[in-house]
Amino acid sequence: MSIEVISIIVLFASFFTLLMLKVPVAYSIGISTTISLLLNIDKLPGLTTIAQRMTTGIDSFALLAIPFFVLAGEIMKRGGIANRLINFAKSLVASLPGGLAYVNVLASMLFGAISGSAIAATSAIGSIMTDRMEEEGYPREFSASVNITSSTTGLLIPPSNILIVYALASGGTASVAALFIAGYLPGILLGVAIMSYIAFVAITRKFTKGSRAPLSLIWTYFRKAFFSLLLLVIVVGGIVAGIFTATEASAIAVLYAAVLALVYGDISTKDFPDILLTSAKTTAVVMFLICTSMAMSWLFSFEGIPELISGFLLEQFSNKIVIFLVINLVLLIIGTFMDMTPAVLIFTPIFLPVVVALGMDPVHFGIVLVLNLCIGLCTPPVGTILFVGSGIANVSVSQVVKPLLPFLLIMVIVLLLITYIPGISMYLPRLFGL
């Protein structure tokens, strides 16, 4: 057995062992990569190499967008924007059967898109909507399921930090602008699919509905939410129009959010030190994940793993439909135990060459990859959003799992539609010449 094969076996064995021992993902990636590199000490200066790859892994101008978008999201989370979006969404759909559940979905889509964070959407919208829904007869575990799954739409609808990470991992074959515009239709489709199931549940369970809001009230709530919604137009419109880059757009988003929150009076200048500290902590976690993941990704390339997997899949399966299905299954499994950021950085170089060889556009694959991992955020054992949403709703994970299953099935169906119908993801990028 060659040293390369032994190195690969040790890499995967040590990584999964550390995960099972509940070692944090970033440390598991870094330790297993270091061990594997030390086995190649005759070819590589082990510790020097991993330090170099971790450093160069975050030496990217595009990655500067992440701390800025994290900061903008934190300002919005504390700036009363969630309440304005909820009130606007409620004025539109609360009169329908199951109306408050629709409000939950719409508010999560809007806030998740504006903040770029599924966790922010889960906590901000869930903390407000769960109690309101319970007052009108909705079970808390059902409300939590709606909140958990709908908050993932913000990872597809731009601006999205994970799409920026994918653009980096793709080696420049997929631009941030193209990915941002490509995420709109899949994100909206996912939200509509979730609301379709809610409509079925609302009719069969005879959930209550509110009174129809007059146009004057809808207009009032729209005016209050207008400047929050305008951020999406400014950020994405500016990027698509070529006025500024994604990184410059993220800095503009911070300035806009800060001014808006101060004008609304929901936060004061005294709140900014704590906001900056919280954002810095979040950014540090994300960047450390990127550091270690980029080192492991480089090791994969050094050992030729992408070529091995690509060759194996293309030799074993002659039908690209089957190959796409296999890749989706693998990514769904990966998403259940690995955080999105390292999963994107590690597995993009492995699967991207395969799908490109079969004719899938890198932008299309980016949307498929992110939606796959979104499903993983809602499932145990890692399931970040699952645990946050359950905690916000004050119900146990075991209580949420049963009502959550139909929503997960809906997400899988949408995933298959997006995988096999490229136009859902690619129509808008082609329309805008991206």
C-alpha cells in the first residue's frame, strides 16, 4: 500500500473519529489534515505547509465581504427590522387560513435575505412569531418547524455569505454576482413550496385566520419596511450593474444598516461596541473554519482525490441523471454532520469537476450544493438551525422532528427540481448576461 493511500485513509479515519468524539469541526479538520501531512514529511515540510495553506486560504479580497455582511446582519437583528418585516408580511397574508404560518415564512425569507444569515433569521423571527402563533392555536413544534425550514431561504436569496465562500472554492469559475442573481428563483421556489404544504395543513387542521388588512394599513406597513427592503435592491442591484464589487457592497450594507437603525431609534451609538464584539466573534469562527478547510482542500488536490472520485463516478455510472442523484445523496449525508462552510470548501473541488464534465454550469452546481447543505442544517446530529429553532421555541428537538419531516421532504423535492431543471437557477444569470 502506497504512502498516498495510507495518507488518505488516515485523513478520513482521523477526521470522522474526531467528529464522533465531538471535537469542534474546525479543530477536527485541522488536526486530521496535520496528521496526514506529517505522513508525507519526505515530500512536504508538514507543519510549515499547513500554516502556509491556512494563511493563504483567507488571503482573498472577496472574503472581506463576510465580516461586513456579518456586521450588517447583526445591526439589523438588533435594529427592529424583524418587527417591521413581520408586520408588513402579516398585513399581506394573515387573512388566509394558516396566515400566521405564511407570515413566518415570508418574514424569514425577507429577514434572512437582508441579514444573509439563517441563524439570525431563525432567532429573530422565531422569537417573535412562535408566541404569536401559539396564541392563535398553532402548536409550538409546528411553528418551530416552519421557522427552521423557512430560514434557510436566506442562504439562497442574496446577499448570502455561503455563496461568497462557494465562489472562492470554485476557483473563480462562478462569480459572486452570477451566484447572487441565480439564488433568487430557487429561494423563492423553496419558500412557495413550504407555504404550499402549510396551506394543506391549515385546511386539514382548520387553523384560524385573521381579518383582512385594508389597503391603507398595508401601505403603512410597507412604508415602514421600505427602507429595510431597499437594502436588497442597493446591494444586489449595485453588484449586478457593476457599480461595485460584492466586498464593496458589504461595506455599503454596514453603513446603510447603521444609519437606518440609528434613524429608527432602535439602537444607539452605545450599542455599537457590543455589536462589533459579537460580529467579531462570529467572523473569527467562520474564518477559522475557512482556514482549516482550505488546508484540507489543498491536501485533497495534492493527493489527487478529486481526480480519483471524478474518474470513479464517470466510470461506474454512464447516466448523468444517476451521477447527479449520487452526488446529491452524498452531500445530503455530509450536511447532516458538517457545517456548511467547511463542507463547501472541501467538497466543491471534489464534485465540481465531475458535474462540469457532465455539462452542469458551476453557478447551477453552487445553488444545488448550498440547498443540499441547507437541508443538513435542519437535521440532526449537527443541525445548527434545528437546535437554535427548537431552543427559541422552547421545545425539545425530539418534539420538533415529527412535524419537521414533511417540510424536509418538501425541501428534497425542491432540490431535485433545481438539480434537474437548470433554468430555475440559470434563467436570471443568463437574462442579465452573467
